[in-house]
Amino acid sequence: MRTRMTLSVASLALIGSGMGCSDAVTSDTSAEQGAATASENGMAQINGLSSFNGLGSQNGLSVYNGLSSFNGLSSFNGLMTTQPGRVTTSYLVRCALPAGRSITKQDPSNTWYTYQGAIGVGAGWENGSCDANCQQAVSACMMAHVNTAGVHIPLWLDSPLTPIGWGQSSTYPNQEGTYFGNIFTPNPATGTVDAFYCNGPAYDRSVVPGRLGAYQANAPYTNPFGMDAQCASNCTAPASPNQNDGYASCKGYNAPITVWRQNAPAFVAGQAYSFTSVNSGKVLDIPLPYITQNGLQLQQWTWLNKDNQKWYITAVDGGYFKIINKQNGKALEVLAADMSDGATIDQSDYHAGLNQNWAISPTGNGFSVVARHSAKALDIENTSLTDGAKTHQWYYYGRTNQIWTITPVN
């Protein structure tokens, strides 16, 4: 029997300053027969991945030195100098190091960050080199965690890699696809890195924005077997009894990672729902008395069972939803399709704008609600607990003021 490692749905982006800044990754060793590994995706891109040079080139990263060393991961150039680069670093460490291990690095402004290990497919890279096997394992793990829409969802991983292992979970019934290659070192035959995937049988079911089966802008990987080609026709399955769990090798790579995802949330047509902030216990609300005004910024308020606090949720294309208020028929949107942190969440007539489409994804303790155009989350300003606190969009950090319980209401 293996133990199932369930990682928290905290964001992998790191914030704050001072020694010990960290993304919060925890583990739960609840037993499940033949379990593999649960994780969470959400990396919008692999920052610095060049199809010509590879992840290590010009990024302050070396596969020849340990991540914890000065030369293995530089504090003064490359990944550690930008927020997207530090997100990439958090995933690198998460993939490479096992739970209970971490590295601490500073950026050029002397802000310190602690990056937690979790999966452990390249454990030797902490203090030593990352050889070809390590590079392939970490590459597959990194690609498996990409979500080009920036949406964070839980995943189930299967792999011949011992730290992951084989086994299925009834919570994750949809085999999305398998990821493999080497994003660190260019292939001598092509001069480019091998960043590959192939489709699982359920890649187009329970579609998640930013994952296989949905529109993926700037995806860092390609299917080497052809458009929508299935892994089953091109990869080697593991031996019995795990022959249905994933793949032991693909295109000569022996460290593939197969990803399974949950069923998409189902919302009933004509049923109204409330959105309650996990942080405050207050609901998404349209301020009175200006109930029909386009551009009106929304707020949180104590639940009063009023129609201005009730919303219809309807699926649109690509796994997204429109969210329409029961009181006035106005749509939840980001004002003026603004892309920036802090942009106003308002109401307006629905015109099918991307700023009016939302990814609603389970987080374990509720749902994130992420704007399609910006990949930023519906957020309560300043983590406020008070009535009247305003809504805006913000980069998803997995904080409770960005997580919502969604409840059917009359």
C-alpha cells in the first residue's frame, strides 16, 4: 500500500518579504490502496523556456550544481529576478525535492523566499547535479503542471517514477494526457528541446481552461504523434496490474507523467446560486439602490436572501461560465477588460466578452473564480471581513479571500 500525498491548494506564487517567505504546501498521508500522487497545477507558463536553448540557459539555473548552491540557482540573474521566474522556481523545487525539503533563496533586492519540495522526482538536485534521468523527470513534472490560463486545479499524477508511482483515484476519473521530454537540454538531432505530450482518452471531457482539450495560448509543449493523437497508440503501458494507469515510456522517454483530472463542476440551468467568501462568510452582492447601473463595482455583504445576492451560472465555450445576477440580468465582469491587479469587478450587460467569462475550479475548500481574459481571480480587497468591502481581480494566490463556496439558493 502506498500513501496518498495531497498537496494544499495554496498558490505556488510567492509573496511578501523577509526571511521565510513561502508558498504553503502541506501534505496529508491518508491511505489509499495503490495510490499515486495528488498535486495542483496553475503555472501559466514555464518562464524562460526557449525551444532553442532550454530552461537552464540564461536563467541563472544550472543542472550541474545543486539548486541550494549559489551556482545551481543564482540569486542575481535569471529566474530569481522576476515574479514569473520565481513562480517557475517554486514549481522546479516542488517537482524536484520531496516533501519536508526546501531551499531558501534571495532575489536581487535581498528579499528571501523559501521554496518547498513536494513530489521529489529529482531529489539529488538539491545538493548535486541533475543528470539526464533527473532532467527528464523534472521536465515531465513541470509540463504536467502548466496551465496556460493561470487556473489552479487539483490533478492526479501517475508515473513509473518511484516518488509518484501507479494507481487511480475515483476522485480523478478523467485521464487527460501524458507529458514527457527534456526541457533543459536541446536535442542534438533537432537543436531544440523536447517538450511533448499526447492525449488521454478523456482529454476533451470535463475540459479545464488552460489544459488539454481547451484553448491553450502559447502552450510550451506539442504532440509529436500528430494533432489529438492518443498515447494509447504511441506509448508503452506499464505491466499488469497497472496497465490502465498511464504509460511507462513514450518516444524513448522513460519518465513520463500521466495526468488525471476531476469532473468539471456542474451547475443547474435556471437554478440560482450564492457566492460566499471563505474568508469572511459574506456573499457577492450588488450594492443598492443603484441596482441596474452598468459599471457598478460589486461588494461583499451579509447574506440577506435577496435577489441581488443570487446568480445564474451558465456554461459557455472552452470550460468557462457566464455569471448573471438574478435581480437585474447583469453579468459579472472585469471593468473595461482591464488586465491589471486591482481592476474593478463590476456588472454590465452581457455581450460575451472574455472579461465576462469565468473559470470556476474546485480548490478543495471551495472554488476559485478566474477571469478568462486576464487569468486573475475574483478577490475581496485587503482580505476584508466587513460589509461593503469591494471586489477586484488579483493574481491567484489561493488565499481565502479568493476562494468561494457556491450554494444553490431559492
